[in-house]
Amino acid sequence: MSFNAPKIIENIKEIKIIYELNDKRDEKLNVALKKIENNMTIDTATEELMEKWEAILKINKSDTDTLDERRFRVKSRIFQKLPYTIRGLRHKLDSLCGEDGYILEIDHDTENITCYVQLFQKVKLKEVKSMLDAIIPLNMTIQVKLKYNTWGDMKSTTWKKINKYKWCEVKEVVIDAKN
């Protein structure tokens, strides 16, 4: 019981029951408020809200999809709204992949856009391509590629750390320079 009442009132059976009921209601209210708070943004939305968004956006979820992957897919479909600017495109990619999760190259002369998705964001490659296909003007070509490891990227990595991997894995595995 969480109430501050005089000792004489605390011992009354009916008062104890009333306070216990109020405590249970408070707990239910707090759970409901937390759920509402979580559902205010896609990043923290509950499974129930994701199911609603997936139905609205006609997204078929896979049995192996995590809640975060489902949130990402919904978010990428919401971001497919036009019109857009380069700054808006970067903002959408920042939100989907993180500021360090991609490299965007735009060549205005050849009307070509290349987006390199970092290895640690590999699972998002397909959705990034889908989003770009939907929002980039048809006169521009789009390439979405995975940003594999290169020797230049691993300047701070020692041979001892790289030696754990097979040569073919060095290119395709996220190598943590700290370990």
C-alpha cells in the first residue's frame, strides 16, 4: 500500500481495500500511459501499432522479422512521400540507417545517385533501395550497394585482428577495430 494516512485509518479494512484498488488502477494507468508514450513515434512503437501500420501500408511481414526491422520497414515506406530535397533525402537516410550507416554520392552531370550502405546496416539494403526507387525522379539512375571493407578503411586495424578472419571474410564481415 502506498498511502500516507494516519495510523488509525491505515488499520481500517475498507480503507486498505480502497487504497489497494487505487494502487492497481494506478499501475494499469501507468502501463497504458507508457504504451501511448511508446506509440508516439515509430522508433518505439509496440507490436500492435506495427501491425496496424503494416496493414495500412500493405507490408507483408516475415516470420523472422524483428520488431526493429518491422519499424524500419514502416518508417521507410512513410518516408517515400514526395516532394523531396537532397537535404530531405539525407535526413530520411539518416533516420533509417544512422548518419554513419550510409554514403550518398550524387553526380548531377550524369544524373546518377549511388548509395553505399555500410556493412553493419546490411539488413536494410533492400528497403533503402525500395525507398530510393520510390522517391528519386525517373530521369536519374540509382545504384544501392553494400560498402564492403577496403584496406583504406582498416588503417587502424592490426594484422592480429584481421588474422582471425579468412581472406574472403575480411571484405564482408564487420570488423571492430576496438577488439
